[in-house]
Amino acid sequence: MKAMPAHRISVTALADFSCRTGDLNPAGNAAPTAREGILAHQKMQRAAVLDSENQATSIESEVSLVCTITTAQGDVRLRGRVDLLDRTRHCLTEIKTTLVPAEQVPDSQQSLQWAQLYLYGFIYLCAEESAAGLEQLQLELVHVNIRADTQEYQRRTLSRVELEQYARSALETYLQWLERVSLWQQKLMASARDMSFPFGDFRAGQRDMAVAIYRAARDAQPLMCEAPTGIGKTLSALFPAIKSLGEGQVSQIAYLTAKVAGRLSALQALSHMQSSGLAVTAVQIRAKQATCFCSNGRCERDESGRCPMTLDFFDRLPAARDELLDCGIISDAQLDDIAWEHQLCPFELALQLLPWVHVVIADYNYVFDPLVKLPHFSDSCSKTLLLIDEAHNLVDRSRSMFSAQLSRSDCLEQASLCRQFHPLVAHALDNLARQLLAHAAGQVDELQIVDSMSGVLGRSAGVVIEAMVASFSQAPSLPDSSGELFRTLCRFVVISDLFGEHHRCITSINKAGRRKEVLVKLFCLDASTALLRQYRLFRASIVFSATLRPAAFYRDALGMPETTGLLELTSPFPPERANHAIVDWIDTRYRKRTESLDALVELIYRTSDIRHGNYLVFFPSYAYLQQAWEAYRSKYPEREVWRQSSDQSRVQQHELLEHLEQPGHRVGFAILGGVFGEGIDYIGERLIGVIVVSPGLPGLDAQTQLVASHYQQQGHDGFDFAYRYPGFTRVLQTVGRLVRSETDSGTVILVDDRFKQRFYRALFPQHWQVQLPRDQAKLLEQTEQFWDTLEHDTDSPEA
């Protein structure tokens, strides 16, 4: 029996890895859509295989080529599919579509296209019987300019020796790399098999979560898991996933989170396992803007706007790639240092590692967003395990991913900036601004909502994109502000194409001085179908969070299949570590806020005065927060207070968190669902009291009303799905900041009589022991008793 080849390699994969040279993403080159490319291919192929009388020619299209080559690493099966093959002339033709003349197609792109042809030619000479004695081969590269409807041919004749040397050199490079990757895989399998849980014993619930995730990965089944804060979700998810990876059930883990803190937690969990003997490779994909050396001031773009870190990128890539693989778990600092050493864009360098590492840690958008999702997560994911942390965030995030908007004033402002040096861009923007005005012609109301849209705006935006791309390589470069508009236009065009029954077109108009402003938003009501489509690419999708209740709501909103397994875990910590109370005598409804403000301020002061420490008061809006903060400072100027503001930078937020680590007695005013209410561990004395003001219902705006109507039409309670469930999720997340370890303790006060309703009480976690004091005096008495009891238990000999 003939032995199976050691490796099966496609021409595309081999060329992409071993044969790329030159610049990365060269500017000044717009590409056709996938559909345009397919249609152009098919048109040319039909013309080639049939003559003018519709009779077959000697040319064949979409011809599969396969050969087996013996190498030092074993036999290799190399395969590919060439666009056109003429066996009588021994000529291979590759078709590439473009929107520009062939001479404007960048050298780096053309060299890759020729590389594929060389490899096809080598396979043909190896496998084709009729080519057995052939010493040279004719190769054709055809660029089909869709915009001009022209074809430009380039022809090269290469000898058998040249093609074989080229192919074997490429194979040697690729196989050496595969050998290194295989060595890592062997080390992973051995170490994962022997690895014990890093902290010895599991916390209550951790083992249940780990077992459920292991089985889901093994059986390729979706899973939704609600695990309370403090249980150690990150490690409970990654530990069984790594075990599955080591056993070969999955080939890669994609760990997605909504926030930077979540990604750092994932890296930390991997480091804990590494300390327990695990050999694993991992990379974090950070936001491009956050990693860019140009944005950080470490380098400067040239006069054409090109970043020096992208020039000759593929020539310097191999050495950097080798270094990074040796790192195992690649830290941000290691990635940046190696990228700087080799003068490479760190973001793009990280992307080059995606096919080769065991664990990829990234934001949701790199898997789900139609504009920025990575090709790596669009193909060959059938053995990739998808872990989605803090999955409650994905509902709103996914709506944003599939929404877009265009502003007339933004177009006019950018047109003015471009008029002198980039008149074609300015002209296209002026036309788009006119189309926006025409779109709103006849609209009487400030807001108009329809369930359909014309393709005119999308096409006009596409013209602007093409004009901007054509200007990228020109000097002087486009204004810096054009980058944001370019991304906005791209999103609008893509979402225009995706616009369907789950979208609404919202047009708002207002008069800004002498100029009429028109804002067109393509709003996604429900992205669950799009999410499900992406889940199906993976072996199994596992979503988890501290707040996925009710399960039926989140299963539908997240697009999880009906076959999804459900796991609900209870808190691992003693319920007596926290004191929960509902204050029903302060009305936080919008119309009553001014009237009840004095009582709220008094409540905050009196409850935080019982025990010194850090307290956080959470509000549903910045306006309400500001109102309460000013009233509190005015009445109690001697108290240390701080607040979250809408324009706070990450640095300022980090400084505030560091300040909380210092001993003191202070009250913070923050936003429900904001950065201080999710994803942060306030360990020990960093937080001893949480006051939640209102059930956190989203504001009554047109978009949320549309979402409510959509769910109502789907047979659900629209108000619950659009307002009450999302609002209470924020409450749960916020309260979950308080007790995150066995030694944490504190008080929780829910301010609003609606918390007493059966609807909310049914959503309370099992470990909440909620009290209903009749007035403030009783609340203060119960709070003092809680702290006294806790201190007594702590001081007792049995504690």
C-alpha cells in the first residue's frame, strides 16, 4: 500500500507564505468586489473555451493540477486550480481582476500573482504526461480592468529547471516552517496531557464549567454558560479548551472579548498554565490604531501618506516571524519590540502569526464585523473552537457592527479640505452631499424611518472611495481627517449591500446655520442571523458571562442555535459576604429625579458614612450623574468624591483606579454599564459598597423603540427585550464588581421601587439575600448590623 504524503499543500498557501515580496497593502489600488471578480473571470473563461461559433476550443477552464514531490521532509502533495490551460500550446493562464491599468497594479501584488503561475507551471510539468519531455512552458498573466472593460496580457516563458528550482525553494522554506510549528504541536500535546489545574483545587462551579466546555468542544456542540463574577470564568474556559487542543479535537482556540481587560485576563490565564508546564503559542490582536508606530509618534509617514513599516514588509517578515514563534505566548511588549527591531507594522505582523499559533485572543469585531473580520476566521475554521467572553456585550456590539451612517456636513467639510490638492475627491464628495440632500427632499419631519433604501447613496459613496484610494499615493497626501471618513464610507457601502429585513433606514434633518444637515443611518435591529452564520464556520461556539439571564432572551439575541446547551452556575462565595437591600422610597424615574435628588444625596452620604472605604454610585446617564454629583459636592464639600466623565481618557481612568488602591474614604459617581462597572476586579478594600440608581433602562429613543417593535413582531415582549433585560444586565454586571474573592465583602443598595416587581425579583441571582427596609433608618440599622456581624465572624476563633 502506497504511503500517504506527509503534507498536502495548496498553491495559494505556498505562494502566500514563501513567495511574497515587497510592500504590504500598497496604496493607490482599489479592488473589485468578489462578485465582480467572479463575473469577470467567468466572462473571460467562456470567451476562451468557446469560439465565435460556440464550438469548443483547445482551452480548458478551472483545471485542477496535482503532483507529488519527494523532499527531505517526506512526500508532498501540491495542488491548485489554474484559470485557463491550453494543452496543445502548453500554456497556462491566470486571470486577475482590477479597477486600474496593469501598470498601476503594485509590484508586490504582481510578484505574488506570477509566483502562483510558476507553481502551477511546475505542477503541470510534473504531472502532465504530454509535458514529460517538455523543457519550457509558456505562462500568461491577464489583468482584466473591470472599469475600462479591457484585458492586458503579460507573457513569460520559463524552463523546466527554472520552475523546479523556484518551486523547491518555496517548498523548502515552507516545510522548514511547518517542522517548527509541528514541534510546538508535539510539545503542546505532551504538556497539555500532563497539565494539572494551575491552582490545585477548583472553586465551586469551576469544575462544572470546565467539564461542560470540554464536552462541547469534543462533541462540536454550542454552549451558553452563565457563571457569576469571581468564579474564574477565563481559566475555567481556557483550561478545558487547551485540553481539547492537546488531544487534537480542535486545532486552534479563538478567544474573543469586548474589552482590553478581558484580553489581558486571557493572557494571564495562559501564563498560569504555562507556569504549570504548558507549552503553548498565543498572540493577541490589538486595535490597529493602538499599535501603530505612526500614531504613537515613533515613525512618520512619507509625503504620500505611506508608513515606512509597510515598505518592503514581506522582505523583512521571515526573520521577525521566526523570532515570534520562539516566544510561545507573545506579549504585547515582545511583539512591539520585535516589530520595531525589524521595522514592521506590529498589527500586521501579529496577523501573520494567526494561522500558526494555538490561541488567538481578539476583540469580537475580528470574527463578526463584516468590515474588519479577518480572512483567517472566514475560511478553514471547522476545527477552531470559539470562546466568547462577556457575551452579553455582543448583543449591542453586533448591532453596531451591522449599522452605518453618513453625514452631509462631514462630506462637505472634507470636500472643502480636499478641493485644492485633490479636486477629484472633492468633486465626488460634493456629489455625495447632493445625493444626501436629494434623499431627504420632501421630508417634513425631523426623523423619517423606512424599511427600504435606494442604492444611489451606496453607489455615490463607492465613487468617493475609489477617488480617495486613487489619491492615496499622490503627494501631498489626503488630510489626516480623511481616514475616519474613508472608514465611514466603506462601512456604509458594505452595510448598504447587506441591508435587509432586519435593517431600517433612519433619515434625520436639521438646519445648522445656513446649511441643511442630513444624517442617514442604516440601523440594524437584530444581528442574530449574521452571528449564527459566523458560528457555523467553527467547530463549536461557547458563549459565557456573569449575566446571561434570562437564557431564552440571550440565546435568541446572540443567534445561538436551539440545540445550544445551557449551564447556570451559582456564586462560589458565601452569600453573607454581601448585604443587598432595595430602597423603594426614592423615585428615580426621569420626571421625578429633581424632586427626589435631596433624598438620594442624603442616602449616599448616610450609607457611606457607616464604614470608611471606597463606594461607587452608578447612574443610567451622564446627565443624572452630573446632577447628583453637583448636589452631593454642594451639600458635603468636605467629602472626597470623584466622577466618571464622558470625555475621560483611558489614562485618566487608569489613574482613578490606581487612586482607589490607596487607603481612604471616598465616593465615586459612575455610569451603569460603563468602564467602572464592568470587567474590573475591585479586590479587597478597593470597593466596599455599591449603590445602583434605577434599573438602568436604556433611553427612550427612536432606535431602541425600533428594536422593541422588532422583537414584538417576533412574538416576544418588545419592552422586556429592548429595555428591561438589557438594563438589568448592566445592574448585575455592576453589582458583580463587589464580591470577587472569598475575603471580599460589602453592601449593595438598589434604589428604585421597580426592583420589588416580580419581573426583577425573578432575575435576582440565587445567592442574593435581598432585604426590604421600610425607610432609611431601618436601612442604616441593617447595614450597621451587617458590618458588625461580619467583623464578629472574622474576629471569632473559628473564622
